[in-house]
Amino acid sequence: MGGPSGQKNKAHKAGRRAGLSARDRARQGKEVGAAPRANPRSSAHDGKLQRHLAAKQHRNAKRQELLEKKRRAAAPVVVAVLPLSADVDVPRFWHGLRHACEHGNSGAAGAVADGGAAVDGDMELDLLMSSGPLQPTTVHVAARSRVRLTLLPPPPARNDPLAVADLGRCAEILLLLLPGGEPPAAAASAAAASGGVDAAGQAALAVLRAMGMPPVVCCVVGAAAAAASMKDRSAAKKRAEKALAAHLAGEHRVQHADTAADLAAVARHLAEHPPAAPPLWRQQRPGVMVERAEYEPLPAESSAAGPGPSSAAAAAAAGGGAAGSAGGGTLVVYGYVRGAGLSANQLVTVPGAGDFRIQSIHAPPDPNAWRPAGGRLAAAAAQQQRQQAGEAVKSMEAETAAEEGMEAEGAGAEAASEAGLGPLVAQPDPEEADQLVRENVPEPGMEEQTWPTEEDMAAATAPRTRRRKVPEGTSEYQAAWILDGEDYGDEDEEEEDDDDPYGMEADDDGDGAAAGGAPGRRRAGGGGGGGMQLDEEEDEEAPELQPISDDDDDAGTDAGDAAMLMDEDAGGDGYAAALEAARQARAARRGGGGGADQEAAQLDFPDEVDVPLDTPARVRFQKYRGLKSLRTSSWDPKESLPAEYGRVFAFENFKRAHKRAREAAQRATADLDPSGVAPGTYVAICIAGVPAAAAARVTAAVAAVAAGSAVPLTVFGLMQHEAKLSVVNFAMRKANGYSAPLASKEELLFVTGLRTFTARPVLSTDDPGADKHRTEKFLHAGQHAVGSVYAPIMYPPLPLLAFKLQAATSGAGAGGQDGQAPPPAQLAAVGSLRSCDPDRINLKRIILTGVPVRVHRRRATVRFMFHNPDDVRWFKPVELFTKYGRRGRITEPLGTHGTMKCLFDSALQQRDTVCMALYKRAFPVWPQDLSFAER
């Protein structure tokens, strides 16, 4: 074939990377050939790197500047000290850390480690102060003088869990102290098991874990002799790390605190690493740790002497939150706003006093403001200028008030200025302020009885026709001579039961069956107007339990039933003796009557009760009803409510209300609320309407905090509706270290993030998908339950700590060793807030039990469940069940002592127990104190 071909083969020109080794060097980044000639324009690449580096440095500088600005504007970081062992030298660590924060590491080498070494003047002063009490103090870190730390000493009593809970409410950083020395040989095994943490330390950690653990820094405080041995220091640090891993989750920093250099490193770490975000329940509410408190009672002749709006109205409104408004005055608390922003329209809760309205918010001078070195004269001049400006403002306000006729506001501003509260920064808006309302006022017409109509009256007075069964072939004239005692029908029954498979009806008093007449069967639901209610008719309840037509099932029980009837008719003493013997045998199986035995019996024989012999069951249990199914049967939540339910509040949409409350708190935090104060501001809050007794408790507690003998108080701002009363449900579980029985409605001390109050919770099962919940008699270990109480509305998330108060004469508890006093309370249960829902249906269940004395296939004769045939007929519609899984129903009464015939879905065993479950709704216990401010 002639002509050029269109095919073009690959030329295989490798170019610069012709060989295999050249390609390998190219892949490794090595250039093939000689180095390229230097290009004068190649410096552009270096300029790009420099520009990137300069931009990074500028960005870091801006970030650091912003961080420093936030630190200057923010409140001092609250650092709480908590020793986990009694072997820790807390005063030595406290004063060494304080000196390291104020003076750094200059000239302090060996001063803390060795008391005989030469120390400077500052260290000598600290050593002299080491014998005094440990008091809260705010210091400026020497390395970063604009960083402020508020150091809180440990609680005076290490075994007081309530003080530890109060410490967890306000702490932003927690310094855990562990001993650095080797444990003694006698306690080596116990120390190895607990990691050097004693019983009081373990109890404190349990309380803080339930409250919400703040960021943790562990310090190993060793002895002076151990500071020189690196081997001992390393071993002590390993023991501390192991202890933290055993008691706390996550990774935590562990540092030495033996020498002054170690303490300076701890102070530098606290200054350079700001604390992480606190728990969410503290983020969404403003909190003020009270540093100073003052109280000014109202004059008797006038209530307008205080600053802000009328104090009389505020005191009257605060009557529901405190112990009345008689003798109320103005309580002024000083502190920094932490968490969310504080709005003057919010209500506040004061520990030990109650809930109150804010009268005004002022901005006094910050006592812990940063001042440059040598700037004391400038600070004094600035203070003098502020005083002069305050006097000028006061005179101008007085003139304006005189001109405009605002004497009350002028007097309030003058009183505020005289008290040194500083300028007014926020006042409540009358239209936007939350009202202090504790209880709901029920409408009078809701409890009135509707008068019946004329048709109802006519129907009630009309004569009732009574239908009776007579023998076949009886004429109307002969039927009129039949006595009422021979009537097989019911006086109140107006229509015949055509669905009766036996073709007859039971006698009213049961004499027909006892006299030898054919036993009858009453219509399902007969007599159910006195408390027994069913969801469906009996034929619809158990369609598989219809009577069988074989005569063999009845043949085996007729002879025994006849003998039993003769025994019952012989006299009541024999029946009572047999009943008592059966109950004694059952009590022997259940165990003794102690608390632990009752809890164990509740697990083996749940909710079992005995019918009294002298009271009919239909009277004793008239408030109970039977349910076809606890899961699917209906129960109206608005039915048969107690009178206390008219005094509580309920939400139409709880999630929507919570969302609106969060939005209001966010506006105050973002400085969008004209009546709000941003976080980090030092404020003086004027709280109106505080009773004198409550204010005395608060001021005494603040004075004790200043002396170092108590834990600081924290005043929290309440979100919208959080002062109104409702039914609050808490998810609870038993604490790990609590072994005593914890019964339902037992008095406990509830400690939440906001309040501390006494409550008696009604325990119920924790079934999130159910609309009805069965009550529990005990809170069992390892099981979760829901406790329902009357309490102010709270929004989740919120922790719960339930304490069991100890008697003054009780023995030593968890912290009763080493000669210490027993703890005032013991942690019994922990949990969290579940919901605020008064419509939650908690059903109390009781189980009536009977003994099958005659069994033949599916039929059985049951005894000792009831004591008269009327009770058998009354409870006849309720379904039966056995402990071995059989289901059945009552067919007819037998005799005069409550014996009954029953039919089950399958063959019954002689050793089985026949049960009947009845339910009624359980409600919480109304509280005695509506202030909800125990401490």
C-alpha cells in the first residue's frame, strides 16, 4: 500500500528526567543538574513569607489585646481552694500562693520551703499572717498586674457537704490540694485504694460532680524535706495523677506546690489560662457573689425614703417570697455580675431570705480596680474628682426635682448618694418588670356546683320501674305476691342483663348463694358508681376468658366448694383464725419490719396490701380504680384534682416559655436591655421589701464570710416565671455512698443551683414515653426515679442534690473520724431537673392478693382476697393476674366470707398467688414554707 501512514508513534523523549535515578531524585525533591543562576527577582518569595509572618504576628497581637481588654473589663476570676486530705498544710499553701500572686518569685526562694532561711520583708509579713484565719481576698497577679484573682479559702468544716455545694455555686477554678508525702505504713492500703483522698474529700468530690465540676487544677503540697528530693516529688505527682484519674473524668493539670518557685508557676498558670465556660445553668442566669451587704429599714411614717420606686409596693409584692413584708427595708448587696447580664426587671433570689424585686442598680467604685505602680496619688485625685462630680450631680438633681415636683425621686437620689452607692445605672421598667407572684389565685366560680336543670329534677323525682325475674309461667297476679327477698334482680338495675351466659343474676346480699340457690353473676360494672371505673366492658376486656361448656371443669370443685361453704357457715372464728394464719405466714416470708427489710419486701412483694376484716373493701379502697392497661388506658389529668392545684401555675407550651426567657437573658448580656447591666460590672443592688429577720441572717452570713468562717453567698437573677409555684419533676438516683432506705415522701433538703429548700418528693417510675407513671415506695440503688414536689418554676438544665439531714445526737457519719463532728447532712440522692408539669399523672398502685384453695384446670376457688360477697361483686369487673403470668377474671362469689370462683386463660398452679391491681392518683405534699430559702 502506497502513501504516508496516519499513525504517529510516541517519541519517548524523557527530557531532563531521562533515567530512573533522575526520576527518583526528582521525586525526593532534589534538582537534577547544576543550581540555577541567582535571579534578582527571587526575593519576592522571601517577601511573601515575611508578609505572612507579619500578618500572623499582627493577628496574635490583636487577639492578645482583645483578651487583655476583656480581662480588664471582666470580674476577678474566683479561685476556690479545696483540700482532699487532712494531711495537707492548707495555711502554708494559702499564704504562699497569695505571696506568689502579689510579689511573684522575687526574693522568695527558700522562704516557704525552709523556715530557717533568710526571708524578705513581705515574706516575713506573710509568715506572721499564717497563724491568722484564712479570709477571701482579691489579688493582682504580679506577672500580669491587670489579671485579678479572688482567692476563696476552703470551708471551715471539711465534712460539711452543704458548704461544699455553696462553694461549687460560685467557684470558676477549683484548686484541689493533695498531700505530697508518703502515706504511713498503717494506712498505705487505704491510701492506695483511694489515691490519697480521704472520706471527706471523696464526699466533697461527689457533691461537686453532681453540682457541675468547674475547671480543676491539682496541686501537690509536699513537706519541706521532700522539696529537695526529685524522686519524692516525681512519686508524689504520679500518686496525684492516679487519684484524679480515679475520681474525676478527663485530663487535669497537676503541679507541685512545695517551693516559692512552684507557687509562682501556679499563679502564672492561673493568670495565663482563663477559666473555661461554667456550667450552662450558670451561663443563662446572672449571679452576684456577695462581698458586702448593708440593710436599711424603712421609716415607720413613710415608705418612700429609699431610692427608686415605692418600697411599700415592692415590700407588699415580696410577701410571697419572704416571711412577710412587715418591717421590711432595703437590702443592698455589693459584688460583680457574673454569668449573664443582670436586668433590673428581673427578680432575684437571696439565700436564706427568699425572692424579691430589684429596686435599683448602682455602680459604685470598683474596690479592686487595677492601678499602675506609683499611681496612688492619681487614684486619690480621681476619687476626689468623682466625689466632686457626685456632689454636682446631686445638686443638679435636687434643683431639677424641686422644679418639676419630683420630691420622691430627689430624696431617693440623695439617699443613694449619702449611702455611697454610686451613680444609678439601671431601674426597673414598670411595664416590663417581672411581678413577684408566688401562688395563683383560683377563680371563685371554678369550685361552684352547677344547678341541675328541670329535666334532671323531673327525672330524679320520677318513680323508677323495677324489673324482676320470676319463674316461667307465672302470671302478673302471682308475680305481685313474690317477696323482695326472693327477687333475683337489683333494685337499682333498670334493664335486664341479656348477655349473662348463665341466664341469672346475683342476689344483692349474697344469701341466695349461701342458702344453696344457684350462684349468679352480676353485670360487669354493677355498683361501679362509688369509685370503681373501667375502661371497657368485661366482654371486651378478656374475650378469651369466656366460660367453657364442659362440665368436667366444675365437677372437680363442687365437692370442695360445698365443704368450704359448710366450714364458713359453721362460724366466723374459724375463718378469722385461718385468715390470721395466712397473714402470719405471708409476713414471715416478707421479713421483719425495719427500713431495710421493708425495702427488700417491696422488691419481692411490691405494693401488696391486706383488706381489713372490719371494713368492706369497696369502702376502704373507694378512691381506687382498675385499669385494663397502665400503658394504653386513658386517665384524665384534670380529673379529681386537689384544692392545692388551683394555686399553682401551668404552661401552655413549656419550651416556648423557656425560649423567651433565654432571649430576655441574652438581651441583657449583649447590652441591648436599657435596664440591664453587662457581666463583669461591679454593682450595688438595692433589693426592696426584705424583712428585718431575713436581712439579719444575710448580713450575719456575709460578716462570717469576711471573717473566713463561712462560704460566700451567691445572689442569682431569676429568669421569667421562675418565682411562680408549680409542680416540678426531678430525675433522681440514689447516691453511691448512701445505703440507708430512702422512702417516698421522706423529708429531704433539696439543693439546686438556685435555691435550697425542704421537700418531700413523691417518687415515680422514670418512663419517658408513657403518660402514666407508677409511684415507688423506695428509691432503690441503681435505679432511676422521678421526684415530684411543689416548688417554684425552674428551667433546665439545673442540678439537684438531695440531702438527708442528720440529727444532732446521731453518730459519726462520713466525716466523723479523727475527732471531727459528724456532718450536718449526708448526700442521699443526685439528679437534675426534668420538667415543670402539673399534668404528670403519678398513680399509686395497690395489689390485693388471694390464695387459690381449689384448682381444676382453668378454674379456681380463691380465698382471703375479700371478706364478703358484696366486695366480690363490686370488684368483679377488674381483671386478675397471677405471679406466674396467668390472667383471669371473677365469675361469681361463693359463700358469705368473700370466697370467689375465678376463670383464667390457662391452667393454674396450686402454689400460685392471685392478684388484683388497683390505682389512684398521687399528688405531692404541700410545703409548709413558701419562701423556699432554707439557707
